[in-house]
Amino acid sequence: MSDKTCEFEGCSQTQRAKKLCSGHYQQTARGEVLKPLGTKGRKPSAESKEAFFWSRVEKTDGCWNWTGSKTTLGYAILKYRGGVTGAYRFSYALAHGPIPENGVIDHLCHNPGCVNPAHLRAASHAQNMQNLRGAQVNSKSGFRGVYYYEKFGYWVAQVKANGKRVRKAGFKTAEEASVAAEEIRRELHS
């Protein structure tokens, strides 16, 4: 990969093809006249990345909703001058400093479009998985960590953490097993 910058005047993006960044190369591939990226015919903005970020945040008493681009799963995306990053990651870094190496940002509110730093925490992948909300799509019980043991005719609560699997069995209803699974999670994931 090249360390050189795009040859379009004023562009600081890395060269990708034919001495242009990917954005300017795409413009030539479409037969367009080269123009600054992300402007769609308007004059380029001198707005900082932080100001750009805040212009797309809708603050409420709870979640701060992202009004910019989102992934298909609803995660906030910050697209700024050819770069793309998670808007929630940017928000966390603004409020709390750098994200630890190999760290992920966990939405404590379970809203992937939220960028409120009070609702975000730096976590390991395992911690993030422990904070999942609800059952998996293929769950027959409708509860996370609950399944029916047909051979004996009762419901089971099962939680895995740190290579350890904890089960409690013998529940008459899925709801009872769900309460037990939540208790196990609280004990294991404190």
C-alpha cells in the first residue's frame, strides 16, 4: 500500500489507484470532473471532525441519538472526509480518552444508535457478549440461556462465562428458568 497522498489538489487521502485516493479514482471511473470529496457540488467545509460529529447528535434525557449514517444493524457511523469510524467509538474517545487496545465499546443501553458516552463502556469482547439483551433469534424459549430438556420434561437455565458452564435445571416454566439464568449471570459477570 502507498504512503503517498492523492494527487488531487488539497486532498490528503492516501493514494489507492492511478495516483488518486479511492474517492477521486471513483469520480474518474464514473467519468466525472474531479472535485473535493464529500461536497456534492458545495464548497468544502472547514468544519472540524468534532463539530461535524455534534451536528449529527440529537440529545435527549436518555440516549443521544445519531442522525447520521448507520449500519444495517443500526450502529452509528461517522463518515468524515473519506474516513469511516463508529460514531459511538468517537464519542467514547472524546469523553473518556483512547479506547484500550483490542477493546470494544459496549452499549449499556442496548441502543446501537446511541452516542451518549454515559451509556458506553470500554469492554473486552467477552464482557460485551455478557451484556447481550434478549434471546438469540433461534431460541425456542424466547429467553436468553433457557432451553427445554424434553427427555425429562423441564426447563433449564444455562450460562457460560470464562470457560465455565453453569446450569440449573428442573423449572416448570421458561419464565422461572429465565429468572434463574439472570441470577447466574449476575453472579458470574459481576
